[in-house]
Amino acid sequence: MSAVPEGRVAARAALPLLVRAEPSRILAWRDGHAVSVGGFLADVAAVAATLPPHADAINLCEDRYAFLVALCAVACRGRTNLLPSARTPQAIGEILAGHPGSYALSDVEPPSLDGRGMRLPPLGVHGERHEVPVIPADQVVVVGYTSGSTGQPKPNAKTWGSFRASTALNVRAFAALPGLDGSDCAQIVATVPPQHMYGIELSVLLPLLGPFGVHAGRPLFPADVADALAAVPAPRVLVTTPVHLRALLRERLALPPLAAITSATAPLPQDLAAEAEARYGAPVLELFGSTETCVIAQRRCAIDEDWHLYPEVTLRPQPDGTLVDAPHFAAPVVLADLVELLPDHAFRLRGRHADLVEIAGKRASLGDLTRRVSTLRGVEDAVVLQLDDADATGVRRIAALVVAPTRSEADLLQELREMIDAAFLPRPLRKIAALPRNETGKLPRAALLAALGRP
């Protein structure tokens, strides 16, 4: 697998939609059939001809190939794909209100949106096309919204030039893996939605801008993941999250041979990564990034605690986080993560600025508290957060939500008293059937507060 070279480009340069545009190359696998580049280009042209010329689109397509076609068709019309943090009516309505004239584009019957919904025409019936469209490097092709795990979702604009540059770094990282270094084309199966930045980077942009094909589905249950992997040829890459990876290991299903597994959206425990590598015989590559920056670093946490920055990405610690910069950024970005810089372009995470809490003159990390609660006997999932409102003494208390079917709240609190300072004991600690995780395993703060019975 050869890396795709990419550097700074002139602002008004036009860049091709595909890096490898051989018409016979397999770009996707859909409904048991291979889709060639030629067929894909024909679908893009046909869909683009049906789209409103002066409106941005909320891309709601669930089929990954349909999403890929829609994204490219909207971009070829010179417009922007709007990617909501969730596909709820509220999230969609907020984006429609914030982008006058926009509409929702879907591969199924769109929701009732006062006439602002549109369904894709049939795909795979337009023959083949060999002409590759070009897109201006400075055209905003995507506006992605943050997950809302720390507050309200925020928009982040991505240009075609920045996507090209960041994807080249991902391709280079994959090319260094033992199972892919000699491969001309690897196949991706992803459990994450394409609307999420991790999903679009790893399962949409890689097939467009690197030597990859992609399975059109979004398998969620372990048996569906196994079926999707069996439907594509080797070498195979599984793009997933810690939540989905844990479910796979729990089921103990046999999977087709894997060349690599990637994980993002939440911290990947070292023991989970090591178990996955032992079970599946493939390296587990944990990716570090954000909606604001895209992926900027990677590590094999089964064997290495240190994160390794992508070439040309720089970090500068700040009092409130870390300043991240790269040649393809429009401007430096401040992340809430606190880091310790190491030699050889590496770093270690030391928590998040927003994660640090101080009560009665004592300090703790919400991440560390969550880890401690998660280690309690019988706990299957947990999260610790700080409440917004102060109590009568002026202190913003700590709360916890815990999935522990065989334990009582009183028992968990009693055991926890022996592990953490009383100042950080969760009040309340509430048992629930399942944490309100979204499609990528993240925990939106609004959903956590609702589960605690707070507005």
C-alpha cells in the first residue's frame, strides 16, 4: 500500500474527486455486489443533476455508499454537506434553522420537514462514467458538528484541500502496518456512522483518496460485523469503537482474517486492545483526533502508552489545554486535552482541562474517577460527571451513572468509599439499565443530565 503524497495547495487549485480513478477499481461493496469507480462516477453525476443548485444538504444517508455518492454529488454542485451530531428531529431542525434554504437528503423516505426533505434517486442504474470531477481546494465540502459530550454541538467547516491533506496522513499511517504494507487495495468495514468525523475520515475519504474499498453497511451487532467482513475480500480493516469492540469480544464469534482494527471516539483500555490483538491476530490502532482537527495521532495502546503525532502536526501546551497546528489547518485549534510532550514527535495525555475538578481544596480527574467506578465488581459500564448547579455550601457535586445489574447502589457506594476521597464520592450514584450512548459510543451531556433527572 503506497501512501498518497499531499502538501499545501494553492487556495484556488482544483483537486480531483478521486486519487485512484481507474474505472475498474472496486470502490464499494453493496448488497453483495462490487461497485466500480466507473459506476460510482455515473451515480454521482446522476444524483448531482437532481440536486437544488443553490442549497446546502443535510446528508442523512444511512447506507454508506449512498452517503458517499450524496456527499460527492453535493460537493460537485459547489455546495456543502451538513452533518448533524445526531439524526434526531431536534438536531436536524436546528441545522435547518441555522442554514436557510438547506434541505435534508436521505436514501430512505425523509422525515416530514415542511417540504425540506429529498430522497436520493435509485443508484447503480446509470452505467459507467470515466470523467473525474474536480473540486476547488478551498471549497467547504462538509460542516461537521461536535458530539455535544461537553455541551452544545458546534459546527466545524472542512475544505476539500484540508480533507485531502489529512487523509494522506491516515493513508501513511495504514501503510506502515505489517498487514497492509504490501497491499494494493484494502477493504474497510465500519461500525460507525459516516456522519461522524471519524466515520467520514476512515470509511468515506479513504476510499476516495487512498487505495481502499468500503462495505456499504453499518453493522452493529457482532454477527452482522462478521457477515460484513466475510462479504469483502482480504485484506480487511475493521473501523470501530471501544463499545463495539467489547461487544465483539464478549460474543466470541470467529471473524474472517483481519489486517488491522482501528478504534476512536472514546479511550480504548489497554487490556481490551491486547485481548483484541490476541483474539484476532491483527494490530489495533487507536486514533486520536477531534471534529475540529480530524485525526492527528495514533498508537498501538496494547503495547505502547505514547501517542505518535502525524508528520507536520505540532502541539503546544496551554493553560487551558493544547494548541494544535498543521499546514492544512486554516488556523491553530485549542483542544481541552492536557499533554506531556515527549521526544520523537510523541506525547502522553494527562487528562482534560474540563475533566479536572476541585472540591474542598482537593483535585481529581473525572476520567480517573470514571475508571475507578468502572473497576468495581459487577459494573458493566459507568460514567462520572460534575453537576452544573452548586449545593447549599456552594460546591458543584459529583454524580455517577452505573450499569451494574447484580449490585445495589448502596453496595457500590460502600465499596467506592474505600477507593476514593470522600469529597469525590458520587452524590448521587444512580443505577440505570444502559448509559445513553449515541451511535459512536459517546455520552452527550444533555442525555446524562436527563438520566439523572436534571434539566
